[in-house]
Amino acid sequence: MKLPANLGLFLIFLFTASLSLAQTAQFPIVKGYGGIYEIKDAVERPDPSLEYKIIVDLSTGADSPAEISRWVDNIARLMNLHGLAGVPKDRLHVKVVVHGGAIFTLLTEEEYQERNKVSNPNLKVYDALIEAGAEIFVCGQSMVARNLDKKDLWPGVKIAHSAMTTITTYVPQGYTLLKF
């Protein structure tokens, strides 16, 4: 079947136009994780002159133990979105309190391998979050409920009395609460 010349040219034009619209993910604050894209027509953007104080309530576990939790990666996206809009890293204060099913994303490589028979893909993301300035806490109550000890957890995490009290401590200090 032979296509009319005009239709063929039109299809080539559409293909070329779609390639020019494609973007490469950007990682302005958290390197290598939480890739985001510039939205040139956006009329609402973070204000680079503001101080952003955010506490993330991370309780949702990973969909698959072999893949990076989309919720952990979402924290990197959150930070990168602010960075892409021009918010300097020193104006972005992110604290994460991990509890519930998400606590298993914090297991050491050894503990994760023993439980899931695969490497823990989340640890590199947590390392990148710390490098970008985030502070990661784990709920001590969730640790007790799941029979986890400090030695079972990634060494970059700080133990909190509880997720609830961590949130109630930071929200009155002006932190915006996000639930993942």
C-alpha cells in the first residue's frame, strides 16, 4: 500500500514534532532520583524567596520489594520540583518520618535480602536524600511493633519516639505536612 505524499510528509512532521517535545528528566537537588520536568507554561510555581519547611509522613510500603518505592522516590521528586523552580537547597528543609509498611524500605541490605531475596533498592535513594539535605526519622513505636532493632535499619536513619509525636512537634514549628 502506497501512502499519498502529503500524508507521508505529515507523519514525518508529527514524529519530528513529538521528539522536540520530549524532555529529559532533571535532578537539580537529589542527584539521580526523583526525576522531574520543566513546565514552561506553569503559572503557579514555588517562590524561590520563601523558606520551605516540609515534613513527610511516609507510611505506604513499596509495591514490589525489587523496585524503588514510588513513595520514597516521591520525596526526591518533591525536593527536585522546588529546586527546578529556583528554590535554593538551603531554603528547603525536609524531614521524613517513616512508619507503618514503609518501615521495611529502611532495612539494611542484609536484613532486606534475608526477608525479600533481593537487594534493597531504596537505600541509594535514602543516601541521595540525606546528601541533598533531608533528615530521615523512623518511628520507634513501629520498630517495636515489627520487632525491628536499630541494627536492622539503614544507618542514616534517626530513631524518633513515634511518628505521631514527630509530626506534632514539627507542624507547630511551621512545617507543612505531606502524607505519602
